[in-house]
Amino acid sequence: MALDFGFHSPVEELHLPLLKEKNIRLSVKRDDMIHPFISGNKWRKLKYILKNAQEQQKQTLVTFGGAWSNHLLATACAGAKFGFETHGFVRGEEVQNPVLSLCKVFGMELHFVSREAYLDKPRLFEQHFDAKQVVFIDEGGYSSEAVQGCAEIMDELPQDYEHLFVGCGTGATVAGVSVGIAKHQKQTQLHGVPVLKGGDFIRHEISALGVDPAPIQLHTEYHFGGYAKTKPELLLFIQDFVSGTGILLEPTYTGKVFYAVFDLIRKGYFREGDHILILHTGGLTGFLGMYQKF
Ligand SMILES: *Cc1c(COP(=O)(O)O)cnc(C)c1O
């Protein structure tokens, strides 16, 4: 089956009082609208992994994630849609939650492993699977194929922007976008917002994918205490933004990225007249793990 959804995710411009006051334009590339479960950057990262798997006639995908992983769910659903068997190694003791139930209903077989065993993913893979027939997909889809897929975001933009903001977990998405910007010889300044503490490690992860991190401006002070950690001001911002725009954010990734952009706008970081684009990387089922905070 063709590895395509047959449309490009739309770009939507926001009209909010702060933007008017500061004379800033702000648009959102709605990769969250690509698919409800094969969401956002997780689809971009899987696309060429699945294409290679089809070409090599491999029928099984094996991957890794935490209990709320957007990547596990995207892989489970993509496997169901494009005809692959899927296995997911889940970090930690056996638990039940809506995301893991969705993985199961899409046909993924889940293997819960201790945090120690989880550290050595190649070993887990080799112990259980035959690499000749089965595809190893790293946590979060981190791979050179992910870079190739995320670079395509730049093929789809209707116009130029002064700034483009991307959230970073492993850094594969921002690395791919950087490749796309270079390919199109755009002047756009690319910004990464790491959602983990100590986000400077992202530079190393980007280099390891063969991409120069130097042109990427990292904003490492918007992690709110670390991965999946929140603070009241982040939750208030999300409440305010979502109720004012109808665009859903969750606290783990997109909430932090949008917060960073609005904070920088308020602080006068941008020039008057600048047009900013934020990549909405999807992952909205993450909200289900945090719903009690709202
Ligand atoms: C996984 C994820 C990211 C992080 O992407 P990386 O390529 O690992 O940097 C960002 N946003 C959302 C919504 C995600 O699910």
C-alpha cells in the first residue's frame, strides 16, 4: 500500500491580541492533523523506515517506548494500516493505560521489560527477533530515515517565514527540518525547544545523525523541570491557548514549545513584522496521561 495520506497538513495563521500588539505574525503547521494516531512527526519519522521495510519485504516491526509513548502508538497504528506485524518493548513494570490499550487494539504485541533491560535495546532485539526478517526501530523513531522524512516538511510550506520552531526529544525532527531548510536554501532561522532538562545534549544527537547543529538555535530553558514534568504556569498557558484557538496542545511536547514562542514574543525577542511558524508535532494522546491536571 502506498505510504501516503494523500494530502499535506495545513498551515493555519493565528490572530490573537498579543500578536497584533507586538506586530508579529504566527502560523502553525498542523502536522497533528495528518492522522489521529500516526501523529505528526511520528509519521514523518516512520515513513521511510516503512518504505525500506516494504522494499526489503520485511513484515514485522519492533520498537521501544515508555508507557505513554506517541511513537509506540504511531507504530502500532501504522503497522495495522500498512500491513506489518508490530511488537513494542515497554519500559517498566506492566501497566494499563489508554495509550497502551490503543496499541493493543491496533494489534501490537507488548513486552514489558525492566528499566535495566530496556537500556540495551539492540540486545533485547537480538534475543527475541531475527534481524533478517524483522525491522529494528529505535525509541522515538530516531534514525537517518527520520531525518529524510522530516526534511519533507520544508517541501510543503506555502511561503517563507523568518523563524521556525520545533520541539525536541531526540532531536531527529529538528535535524530533518534543518536538512530541508538547507535543501531549499531558505533564510529561515530554525529554533529547537528541548523538552528534557539539560537540552544541550540534543546537539550531540543531531550530529550523530550527520546533521550540523550549528545553525539551530536551541532554547533549553523551557523544560519545566524535565521530561513530562509540568508547572502551574505551563498548565495555565495551555488552558488559555487551547480555549482561545481551538488547537489542542498537551503538556509534554507541544505545550512547552508554544509556551516558549509566546514567552519570547512577550520578551521582545523577535523583530516587528516577523512571521513565525510553529510545527505542531501532534502527539495529542499524551493529554490523556495528564488529564487530571486540568
Ligand atoms: C516524539 C515527539 C517530539 C520529539 O521529536 P524528536 O524527533 O524526538 O525530537 C516532539 N513532539 C511530539 C508531539 C512528539 O510526540
